[in-house]
Amino acid sequence: MLSLDASQIALIEVVVAALLVALLVTAGAVAWRQWREAQRARYLGAALRMFDALDSREAYQDADATLGLPERIQDFTPEELELATWTTRVFEKLAFLVESGMIPARYIIPSDSRRIVWTWDALQPYIQEQRRLRDSGGAYRISGDGRYFELLAARALRYRKRTFGASERVHPAIPRDYRTRVEQAIARGERIGARNTPH
């Protein structure tokens, strides 16, 4: 029969304890990885839903109409205010996904930098008014105050500066054609935004 002295028994206990710790660490790492994968799957699902919403024909038409918004908040029609509210919320959500790292910026910025900068420019009267209402205790309608959208627009502008240097392509003005289209739609008695029906 094997006879162990106290030092050998102590050594075995240390080895067993070390194995248990290693096993617990491994199990913890596996559980952490599974939790991260589940989180990533949820984020990916949210991102895919966002892309589906942005990729629809109606969303594209609304985004186009946004570029024709007036330069002064006082000139917005009720339909244009609704359009600005919807578009700001969509871009704020997209920007949050980019800023939080759920969607890498390299998937969005290179292909959409001009549209992001233009949309940010077009929505400035609305966003500034919402911030003014927030600061003055008024009834404002956007959560986050467009701060993630502002960060996304800054990223897009930096990308365009790196890509186009000092040329006017860095920050081109929104073509007047967009405003003309919106004015023509209003003159025809149509609501602004593809999801809306005519009066």
C-alpha cells in the first residue's frame, strides 16, 4: 500500500486545487465567450433590422426629401417637421451603432460619407431648434439631441478630407434640385415623405 507523507499529501492538494482553479477559469472563459456571442448576435440582428429599414425604397425617398428641407426652421411645414424628426431618429440610431462599435465605421463611411454630411447639413435647423427647446424647457422630440449623428457626420467629414484633400468635394453644397423637388411636391398637394399619402 502506497504511503504518503504530509509534504506529498500537501503537494497533491495543491495540484488538485490548481486543476480546479484552471477548470473554473476555463469554464468562466467559455461562459463569457458564449455570453459575448449571444450579445453579438442580438446586436447583429438589430443592425440588420436597421439596414433593412434604411434600404427600403420609402426610406431612400424620405432621405432624398430630407435634403430639400428649408434652411430656416420657421419655414418648415408640419410634414417637413415629421420628416426631419423621423430622419434624425434613424441617423441617430445608425450613428449609435457605429459609435458603439456594433457596426464598424468602415462599413458605412466610405460608401455613404457624402449622404451623411448632406443629411447632417439639411437637418441642422431642426436639430438646433430641438436643442434650443431642450435647453429652454420646451417640448423637444428627439432623444440624444443628435449627438451620435453629429459624431458620425464628423467621421464622414474627416474621411472626405483624407480622400479628397483640399478640393470642394470634401464638403459640397446640397444641390438646389432637392429643394425644388420638395417645393413641387408641396405645390401638388402631396405630403412630404414616401410613407405618407396625398391630402
